[in-house]
Amino acid sequence: MFRPRVIPVLLLQNKGLVKSIQFKTHRYIGDPINAVRLFNDLHADELIFLDILATKEKRSISPDFVKSVGEEANMPFAVGGGISSISQIREILHAGAEKVVLNTMAIQHPGFVRQAADTFGSSTITVCIDVKKKFIGPEQVWTMAASKASGKSPVSVAVEMEKQGAGELIIQSIEKDGMMQGYDIPLIRKISEAVTIPVVALGGAGTEIDLKKAIDEGYASAVAAGSMFVYHGPRNAVLVNYLTQQQLAGLFRS
């Protein structure tokens, strides 16, 4: 029976893991390689690592870091952050990542997605679309770690990314990020209905029910979360956690 993937998303900042709230207020939560080992023990479906400073610092996520993850991880993993060339993708994949996550470069230069997909195959190319509203006007896609508005609608960007050969989309609500109050279900559903490639919901998950709603009501193909898998309890104590395989099977069967 099909079971949607459930994916922890881990943010890198200066070689450490952090967790954000609405892409701000970054809190240090620990060592990334230790987190990989813990998620190994918890049998996570896959992992996503995003270097949140890479684009602003005009570099890509470190291939040496990717290699370190690859040497530890027992599950597939994707990485993103500042990737802007075919040679960087090649180096990252060679270091052990299964997929790369493109964001700013993909939105600003859609043809790069086509070039990457033609070179490495669509299954290796994921595009993360970060979405929020301005004070006035409709929701739009943002780049540069949510600091630059693109002026483009999330649906139009999603359709364009599929056309250019992306194999998967991560749809992230900036306003929901870190709030643990549920995904932006209408946003996820709009994108899922507009494209045929897998859509991964991200931003806002706080409970198992949130995961289920993204699949059942948002029509997402997979769900991803950060806070839900690194915090525990009402005081948000740092504790790497994950649902058991029995919990996952029961959640998506019901």
C-alpha cells in the first residue's frame, strides 16, 4: 500500500543546525551529523538539508558536508543552498546526495532547471517554492531566503518548474514556518491540482493530524517538517524525534 513520505527538514547555519520561525529568529539546535545518526535509528524516510546562508554568501552548500552526511545516512537525502551551476550539482551528487534542492536560481533563471534536468535527470532536481503575501496584494514567490519578492504567483512558478523538468516541488509557506499550527492547505492544494509531479508540503506542521491533512485535503504527495521533528513538549525542548513505522502506517491508512 502506498504511504506518503514523511521528511525531516534540517536547516544549516555556520555548520550547525538551527530552527527558524517565519524564516527569522534562528535557534541553534545541535550538530547535523549527530541528527543524521538519530534519524537513522528512527528510520526516517529521507532527509533534506538546506544551507540558509549559502545564497546570500554567494556559495553553494559544502560538498564536504554532503560527503559527511552521505557517509552516515542510511536513508536518501537531498541538499540545497546556493546551488547555481551544473558543476556544483555534479559535485554534490558525487558526494552522496540523491537530489539537489534549487530555489533562488530556479526562480530567477528557469532555464537552469531544464539544463540541470537534462544533465542529471528530473528525479534528481527538486525546486523549493517559498510563498508569502505582502501587506497588500496576493501571495507570491520569494527568493534569497525570503528577502526578495519575485512578483510571480506560486501556481505559475510551479507550472513553469514542471515544464522545465523539475522532478519534485517543495511548497513552503513562509508565514507558517516554525509556527506548528498546520500547513497552508489551500496553497498546497492549488499547487497539487496545477501540476502532475510530486508536491511536498512544508511549513507549519505541528501534529500528526497536520501531516494527514496535507495529504488528504492538500493532495500533497509527501510531507516535510522541521520543528515537529526536533522539538518536544510545550516548552519546545530540543529532542530529535520521528513517528514509528506503525504510527505512520496507521496515520495514512485511517
